[in-house]
Amino acid sequence: MTKNIRFLTSGESHGKCLNAIIDGLPSGLRIDIDFINTELRKRQSGYGRGGRMKIETDTVEIKSGVRFGKTTGAPVCLEIKNLDFENWRIPMSVEELNFSDKEILRAVAEKSFTTARPGHADYAGSVKYNLEDLRDVLERSSARKTAIEVAVGAVAKLFLREFGIVGFSHVTQIGSAELDVRPDTFTLIKEKAEKSPLRCCDEFTTEKMKEKIDRAKEEGDTLGGKFEVIYSNLPVGLGSFVQWDRKIDGILAQALMSIPAVKAVEVGIGVDAAKTPGSKVHDGIKIKNGVIYRDTNNAGGVEGGMTNGEPLILKGTMKPIPTLRKPLPTVDLHKKVQTEAHFERSDTCAVPACAIVAEARTAIILADEFLQKYGGDSIGEIKRHYGK
Ligand code: EPS
């Protein structure tokens, strides 16, 4: 399927920087850099993050495609510098190095490893790309690259905001600590979640989640969890039922499933639909003063692969980060002997960050689908098409 808004990213976890080129943005979109940087800060924060987040202060630099604060219609290039690169100049050198220099050899060897970490891309990546030093796999497979994706998502959010479409995310589970009571309105859920170090809208559950993370950290373990992404004010009819690859739930599921460590994606009632009778799953359609509405939204705003005007509700499940201080058994792929997995500084829990990444990915898909439906090369033209 041709995309209206396309983007590619590049960059390694400890390389110089992360980049993205976004193609297909209309002209006249106001780019609020502070907004992008606020989104980046949200991705960096969250209880349970590791040492790296203390080193970085992710901020975006716009390299092209924007003039006097607005897009021109040209591709937009974004960059986030990796401040940690200063500590990795030798092991992450782009230039060839003189390995007969003992200092250089030692600096590179210190960061090389051949003991594949179970659950990471290490083993399959080394076989696929014929890479002996697993550093070459780790660097690009690291979730570090989600920083630049959040910047791209923030641009997509700015586009959606022009049409009144807004979204947020919140965390509903960390390990066995689950949210069971939540405020009635999205506004309250958002407000409370934004104040919680775990993006959880209930203070008591936040505390339980913190305890679980502290325990896991003490034990050299990690924790996963669940989150929700909610977007409101969407028009009816983004996506389509006419072809399998145009169904918006399928497209969104792919976008969320491909976030590092995400193992399941649900739409609306999700997996609970299996145990609930049809009469209780489907949302009756009602009308008042000519306005169509629903009392329930089990469909999560999607019917027949299209948005139906109700809020879009997506749920994601993140597995625990596989880098463990108490390492799992593995094989040294060079020596071909049984051993223990390499340990590298990491997070105990990154579910709140994952929720922000999911929010960003959702925004990118929604912006693309919105442009597909309403079309136009400038914000003014799209607004005319949308009837605003
Ligand atoms: C991350 C940066 C990484 C990790 C983490 C996410 O930095 P470093 O490896 O230098 O500590 O903290 O990546 C993973 C846990 C992973 O599995 O990829 C970031 O910016 O989000």
C-alpha cells in the first residue's frame, strides 16, 4: 500500500545520533519544537528506567523541510544526538581503526561480546547478518531508536491536532500489579496518569507498581506490563473493509507489535471478547436529535476495519526487558560452549516509555490514514477537504 506519510530512521544506540526523514507532510504545518521535546522527555521518564536516561536529555534538531516554523512540503529531517557517544567514540567508530594499537584494541574488546542474550535479537541477528561481535546486533536492535520514532510521532500529533484529534496513553499493569479502578473520563485518566511516575491513573496502584519494580531490581530481574493508547475526535471511515491490508486495526496492530518487546495488541475489549456473548460485546447504535452515538465502546472505535467515530482504544502488552543482571543460560557463539548471557546496563521496567512510543506510532498511522482520506498538499487544502 502506498503511504502518504512515510518515514525511515537510522542510528545506533551508542552511535553519534538518531535520524529520521519524514516524507509526505503537507506544507504549512506549524512545528512546535517544545512540544516534540516534551514528548521526548515523557519517553525518557518513568520509574524503573536505568542509568542511560541519566546521561541523555533527548532534544530534537530539525535539519530540513521547515522554514520560519512551518513545513514547506519538503522532506523533514530530524536528529537526536546521543550524548553517551562521547564515551563510545572508539568502540563505535565509523572510521577503520588501527587494531595493532593496544589501547584501541582494549577499548573495542571491552564492548564486544559473543554470549547471546536470550530474548534479544542477538542470536538470530548474528546468524542472519553473519556478525561475530554481537555489539553489531545490539546497537541497532536496541530500543534506543524509539526516541527518534517518538519525535516523528510528535510531528504526526501536531498534524492531527490541526483537526482536533488528540491522544494519550496510560499504564494499566506492571508485573502482577494491575489497575482495577479508574476515573470515569478520559480527561481525568490522562491528568492523573501524567502525574504518576508510572503513567498510572491510580495512586494506590502506582505505589504497588513501584514496589514490584523495586523488588525486581533487587533481585536482578525485570518486569513487563500493559498499557492503553486512546485517541479521540476521529472522523468515521479511516481505514477500509475492502482489502485486508487497508483495515485500520490490522495496520495499527502491526505498528504496535513492532515496538521492541511488545508481545500482544488488542483493540477495545480485545481478548475478553472470547469469553463474552455477542449480545454483550457489540455496541448498540443509538440516535438522539439526529446524532448517532453508543452507550458502550467495546469495539474500541473500530468496526469493519474502519474508525466508527468513537474513541480509538488500543491495548498493548510488553514483555520484561530481556537484559538480566541475573543472567540466563546461553551459548558463547564464538567458542560454542554453554555459558551465561552478557549483561549490559539496562532498565528494570520500561512500560511507561513503551506506552509513549505506542502513542507516537498510533499518531503516525492515524495521520497517514487521515491524509489518505481527505488528501491535500497544504494544511489549508486539507482543512477545506475536511470541511473545517
Ligand atoms: C534505551 C537506551 C538503552 C537502553 C534501553 C533503551 O541505553 P543503554 O543500552 O546505553 O543503557 O537503556 O534499551 C533496551 C533496554 C533494549 O532492550 O533495547 C532508550 O533510550 O530507551
